[in-house]
Amino acid sequence: SIKKKKKKVRIVSILMEELRRLEKYQSVVSAITCHGLLSSSTSDPASSRFLSNLVLFLVQPCGDLDIDSKLGLVSDFIPKISGPFLEEISRSIQRDDEAKHSSESQKGYLKRCVMDNVVDPYSSQKHQQMVAMVGLDAMKRANSTLEDFSRSYFMFHGLEINQPHSIFRYLPLLSFTESYIYQMDALNETIVSESASGSQVIMQWNAESRLLFQTHPLKPLGDLLEREGLLTQRIQQEFQSGKEYWALERKLCHHLSNKNKIYLEDVMRAIHLKSFDYRVLNLLLYKLRGEEVNELHMDFLSISEFLVEVADDLFDYEDDVLENNFNVLRMFVGIFGSSNAPTELAKRISEAEEKYEEIMKSLDPHLSSNYRRRCEEATKEGGKISGHTLGTWNIPAVISDEKAYRAAQR
């Protein structure tokens, strides 16, 4: 292959350079020996190598200095050099090397931590422009969302999911974008989860980094998209939605854990904002394709996204209680109580389903049919899905005492 050929060429080039260096070294050793410059005390290999390197250094061009000038400088300078002076220089160089190695190791560690959502994701970039990075774990976790997005949203762009070029043409940017958002979302959930136990990860960061995460969590991603000519005002608005959702998630989960009052408008706002990543991907796909945004499709998918998020929250309810994650049923229990929460949530579901059916009538019949088919497929597959089948909702038994439930599970 071309890569293998290039690699062989590089190896051959390195070997040839090393051979030329050895040939030059051997030539100098021979010259020194022929001129009788090596005494019995300097005939060992290490001494020969040192003197050869010194000779090679002296003959190297250095500005306007000729050989006699160099010898004069050396003759004048050598008697002034002492052992302690050279040892001091050696220690100084060693300290610089160790500091450089430590800095590089710290940067590497911080980058790995960023990818694993462990520590301050901004501290390694205080003196340089923030660069969006994603970790392999985030890419793996985002993969199911990308598959679902492709199967559920590509049809709204006239793209065929069974044609590989439709996927791989846009996959790099879609994958990076979703992975970055997923990474920040996982970090926010970690903050929320650990805040319940009184150990907040974000409080271990410096003030500048805390402010960056809380005010501009998606700025590095936005900068990247802007450099690619893909950042639109609508995408920026959805980034703001993401920031608002994460702030609401922290606020609501904190209030719920501390039995503080929760407001219904905050909960409904949060559940509508929660799918901002799908809207970012959808808007990005419009931009990548050079097409205008279809507002009818966006309105329809917005209602569908609400229903999907509710369905996902019902599916993940017990896990979200354990991890103190935002969950619409958890919040309704906190607002309406254990007995009334399912009924109140069912009302909102019914209202959304009516809007869903109404707007679906305005869609192209072929598109409408394909989307219904996708919903049925997703329902059969189970788990986190974009599709839903109307009238098949299953609200789990509510957990009235979350603290006792967590204690029992652990």
C-alpha cells in the first residue's frame, strides 16, 4: 500500500542518515589517530567519541568565524571552565528537561481526564485557545444516538439510510458533534449525581474553569463549527438551549434531593430542552447539505422529541432515581406527590399526542408512512428510541422515598 511504501522510504532515509553520521565519525577518528592526537589515556571508545564530536563541532560553520578564530576562543575559554561550573549547567538542563516532561505528562493526563469527564476540562488550556476534544468512551456512547438519528431523521432530508454514502458523507461532523455534547452531558450528570452526596466535582476546579463550564460549555464546539463555516444562528440558539437544560438539571435535581420546592414550568421547560442535541444534528445536516430549514418538519420533530424524552424517562426511571438524574416522572412526583404524579404526566402526554397527530396530517403521505414505520421498528427494538407508538404508554410504579430506595439498592 502507499502508506507502507512511505513508511519504508522513511526507514531507509533514517538508516542512510545514520550510516553517513557513522562514516563521518570514523573519518574523524582516523584523522585524529593519524596525526597522533590520541594518547594512551584517550584511546578508549568514549574518549575517541568525545574528541571526534568536539572536532566536528569546531569545523561547523558559525557566522563569520574562521578556524583560527574558533581555536583562539576555545584556547581562551577552556582554562576558565571549572568542574563545578559544568555541573551547575548540567543540573540546570536536567531541571528544564524534567519540567518539560512533567508539563507534557500533565497535559496528557488532563486531556485523558477531559475525555473521561473526571477533572477540570479547561485547566490545560488556560493560556491557549480552547480546542474541542472528544474521548473514545464518549464516541462509543454517542453511537446509539447517531444510529437512531440516521434512521429517524435522514428521511426528512431525502436521504436513504441503506445507502452508505448517505451516512459516511456526513458522519465525521455528526459523530464529533454528538460525542462532544454527550461528553458534556455526562459530565453534568456526574456533577449532579455527586452533588447529592456533597462532593461536587466542579467545586474542585478553579473559578475561571467553573465559570467557563457554567456559561460557555459548548464554546469549543461552536468555535470548531465556525471554522468549518457551519455555525448558524439556529445552532447557536440550540447551544443556549443545552446550556439552559444543564443548568435546570443541576437546579432541579439539587432541589429534589434537598426537598425544596420544584416548579412545573421549570420541569416542562427542561423536558422540552432535553433533545437539543437532536436539533443541533438536524440543523447541522441542513447546513451540510446547503438546504433551507423546513420549519414544518422541525415543529413536528419537536413534538416527537418531547414524547420520546418522556418515554425514555419512563424506561430509565429507576436508574435515574439511583443516580439523581433529571427525570420527568421524578419531578412530577416531587410536585404532585406519588398518587397524582402518573395522572398529571398522562395529561401532558395526551396533549402532546394530539398535537403530534394533527401536524402529522400536514406531512407528505410517503414521509408520514415511513416515519410511522420507523416508530414501530423502534418500539419493537426497545430501549432508548426516537419512535413511539401512541396509546402504549407504561408508567412505572413511582418511588415515594428515593433515599430509602437508594439505600436498599446499594
